[in-house]
Amino acid sequence: MDVIFGLIPMMLIAGFISVVVFILMAKSGQLDDLDGAANSIFLDDEYEEDEVQDTKEATREQQSSPDENKEKEQP
């Protein structure tokens, strides 16, 4: 029974702190746009196709032997 007398005030204090934090978050605007972050995963990335092609070409050059790279560089 003594434990209950200690837990009740602790839970009331924890609940009060939670309510205060929630109110401060609501006033600061952190809860204004709940759907924006959820819908942002559906948007395409802003990568251009040229960047993708450049990375593919760089990967091919890295995988090829040094002799092949010299032949490509000479006109």
C-alpha cells in the first residue's frame, strides 16, 4: 500500500509534464503539418538522368583494365 502512495504523485507529475510538453509543441507549430512528411515519400527525387548516366560510366571505367582506359582516351 505504501508503494501506491509513492506512485500516484509520480504519475501525476509525469502526466502534468507530458501535457505541458504537448502544449509547448502545439504552440511552436511542430504539429501543424502532419501529412507533409507522410506524403513526401511519394515524390520523386530530384536527380537528373545525366547524373545517373555519369555514375554508370564511372563504374564501367573503374571495372575496366588500365589498358582499356588508355585506348579510350587516345583519339
